[in-house]
Amino acid sequence: MPLLRVPAPYDFELSTERFRAFGPDLANLWVDGALHRVVAGREVRLAPGSGGVLVDLLDPATEPVVGRLLGLEFDLAAFGSFANEHDRVLARLVERLAGFRPPLAPDPFEALVTSITAQQVSLQAAFAVRNRLIARFGSPAGRAYSFPTPERLAGAEPEELAALGFSRRKAEYIVGLARSPLDLAGLRDASDADVKALLRSVRGLGEWTADWFLARHLARPRAWPAGDLGLRKAVSAFYGAGRELSTEEVRALADRFDPFQNLTAHYLLTGKRLGFDQDQTGSRD
């Protein structure tokens, strides 16, 4: 298979941990040590390789999607240097997570629907409902499924989504988003503030969803979802000195990590999920 080179150090299994942490994901399916994703109607298999990632269908159509799944937009060398120079807690975490490159959601509509699905429920529950949506409205191609397109969901009725386990309100949000005239692809060229304003103009999309869209789809370096409960718990674990921080306190800490708030959030969340907060002394020094 063709090899897509990834800057060292790179740990494929660690970097794809999120796709296994909350249960199977039909659109980003982990099977036998490899990640499967449908791109342009074809299933692409990603597996670890020497110096990068082996991709069985690497061409101009698949390479941009694969690059985003691998988080190639992130400058980890600069982030590591920043951590070593400015923050001893973050520096130790970067050392423990050596080779971790956060994956990005390649498709803007998928990113937003996923966020809506995860509103006010556990991620395990969100993944289960999301899989039912994918199986019902997506298309299989090999082992994985393509994520449902806006056109496919625009033709659905909220009752059909509610039957899959969505609340009535979330079902309405998703169908409304699918029918919205908002140019999601065009958001890539908008400023952070404009992206948030445009997304929040759509029913069901609030600040939390907009922040994660900036972080996990657009890879904006200063994205900092301070209102996310998981991030608040992670920041508290590493920097709270035994105390749970408020959303306002987490938001105020953003400047500490500037201009690497996004990568910091990914590293804190992954470090907390893997239990690395147990061997670090939280500090605000």
C-alpha cells in the first residue's frame, strides 16, 4: 500500500484512540489494527507504517480526507517547544503522549451532526445513536459506512430520527441543519468570530457546538471549548490542585496556552482519559 509520510514522532494507535474510546464508529471503523473510512464512495483503509501511515487508496480524492483524519494540519513541533518553555504540567503531558496527533473530522456536516448528537448525553450514548443514524441513512462500502449527506437527511422527517433514539428536539435540529442554506464548506475561509456567529444563527447550534467545530473540524489553533464538561474536568485534573474549576476559570486559563489552546485541549482530554492526571501534580504556577 502507498505510504503517506507523517512527521515524527507519530504513534498511529495512540492518535486513533478516540475512534475506539466510546464504542464502534461505523463512519470511522477500527478493525484489526486499521482504520476504515468511506471517501467518495470507496472504503479507504489506514494502517501503521514505517515513517507514516499505509493507505490502500491514496489519490487526489482521498489524500485530503486522510490528512485531516491524521491531523496533519497541527504543528506538533512548535507545540512541544511551547510546552517545554512555558508550562511544566503541559510539558510532562506532551512527553507522556509522544506521537499523539489529534484526528480531525473531515466533513463539516458530519462534525456538526456529531456535536448535536452529543449534546447533554454521554459520549458512549451519543456514539450508539450516531451509529443508528449512519446505518439508517448512510451507505455501506466494505466494512464502513459513509456518513449521511445533508441531501439525504434533508429528505427525512424528525420522527424518523426520533425512532433511532434522538430526542424530538435533536431530531429537529439535525433535519433543520440539513435543510439550512448555510454554506458549511465556505466557513473554512471565515474568521473564528464569524464562524461562531454563523453557526449560532442555526437553530440547535450554540457556543459549545461552534467551539468544537472550530477545534475538531477547522483545526483553529485558539479554539478553546471552555464550556465543555469533559474539558473542564480535564483542566481541573491537571491544573485545579484538587479542586473542580468553574467554566469561567477554565475560560480564563485560555491565555496561558496561547496560541495553542486547541492542541492543549486535545492533549488534556486524552491525557485525562488515559489516566495520566494521576501522576502529575496540578499546578497554576
